[in-house]
Amino acid sequence: MDTGTTACPSCASRSSRSLGESSFCEWAENAEVVALREMSGGLFECESCRLVFRSPMPPDEALRAAYAAMPADSWAYEVPGHWGWIRNCIRELAPNKRVLDVGCFRGDFLETLPKDSVRFGIEPNADAGGIASSRGITMLGRDAMDQLPGNEESFGAIVLMDVAEHVRDPAAVFRHLRRYLAPGGVLLVLTGNSEHWLARRSLPFYWYMSFPIHLVYLGSRYMRWLARTERWTIARELRYTTHFRGRKNHAKDLAQGVALMMWKRWLGKSFLAGALRKMPGIARLDAMKSPPLLFSVHDHFGVALVKPRE
Ligand SMILES: [Zn+2]
């Protein structure tokens, strides 16, 4: 166990545990992403705040090049079920109708809000932001850390969907955005769940962290640490999957995930490895350059953080 060498990007504790390194790289056909993988280190878990983080992380310049090389239709998926959970949280918890979506892309989620909502967005992709703007969404900036003068203490809800895993220090981003939340306002964070049992046991080979643009991996213990140290109230929590494709696919995804984990962690290193490699299923597993994308596993979570009223 490596401890005491790698500082946590969120709480600065120096006591972290190594979870190992993986050569898996999703989207490996893209040269900019391969370059990112080469600049990225292994995974660590902070013993203090429980954040899972990459160390070292690739430099900003390389991250920007990788984002720019991604097709503009990335992250475009059919209306997912967890959007309903976000809308319910906004309706039942937000003290006013002003909603800011950080990383709003084309404004697809904001479009699904009731007509009396006042919609604002932040989006780094200029083309997608242009589409959001043409849909009547007021665009306020390009980056989650942008200053938003005139909007202090104004939003009833701020949404961060599939954003927190791309930042170096999620707590710093939440702290920054909190200034723009009205008293009693709600910050809705949706991201991968580092505490899902399959993810926990599979790291560093779990698919979610095979994207080198995912710099950190959050879980409910990290959110509880954050709520305690930064005075948020956790009002609601959700566990979900990004693409539930029925029970059959769910069972298949679980079986594939467990097989890969067992192969990578134990069987592939055991005295049986040579014999097992001759089996077609195992040979395929052994030759994998990127992990199976287990989209139907409930490995994402959402949390509603409420800012105190005084
Ligand atoms: Zn930490």
C-alpha cells in the first residue's frame, strides 16, 4: 500500500491509498486521448475525504486539446430517466424558478423544464452553446469556475450533470457555485458512483475511470464529508444507470464486469492463467484494450445539496 506520498486535490490530506494503474483507455482511437492517457497516473483514494483521484492528472492544455478533438455530438443521449428526478428536486426544493445548468451542452435538459422556469447555461463547446442560446437559454460563460457578476445569491437551482468527474477539485467548484445560489437554493450533482460494489472491487479497471478525461470519482462518503465541512444539507440521493436496457442486458453487464474483475485481479495472475487463456471467452477478455461499458449497472448517483438559509 502506498501512503503518505500523494496529496488529495480536494482536502490536501497526504494520506491516500493506491488503487493501481490500468492501461485501459476508452476512445483509444483518438490520438489526443491516447496522449492524455500517457500523461495520466494511477488511481488513489484519499483516506480523509474518500475522493478517488488520478495522480498525476494531465495538464489543462492537453485536456483542452482532447475535448476539442471530440465529436460535437458526444454526450447526446435519449431523454434519460434521471432527468425526472432532477426536475422533481427543482420543483420541490428550489426557492425560485431561476435554473443554471453548468455544462448544459445544447440545452436539452433545460428544454424539459416547465415553461415558467428562467433558464441559464454554462458550456465550453461553442457550437453546442450556440444551439442552447438559439433556444432562448441565457448563456453566462464557458467554464464552471467563471465569475458571474450580477448573479450572486440568485439561482434557485444549479445543475452539474456529468461534470464533477472532469474537474480537479469538485469541492472548489461547488464552493464557487454556492455564491450564486439563493439562500435555501439547491445544487444538484450527478456523476459516477465510486462506491458501487462492482466499481469498488474492479478499480483501477472499471470502465468509468478508463476515460482519462475523468480526473476524479466521487461517492456518497465524499459528499457527506463535503456536507459536513462546507455546511450543505443533503436533501435527496439517487442511484441510477445512464442507459437501462432491460433486465437481460443488466445481467449480461454484471456477468461481464465480474468476469473481467476476476480475471484482472486474480485468475490472470494465477497458475491457471495459461490454461484459461486457451478458452475463447477468456482469450477475448485477455485481449481487451478497453473495458466493457456496463451502462445498465446502477453505478451513477445524484445528490441534492441545499445551501443554508442564513
Ligand atoms: Zn481528500
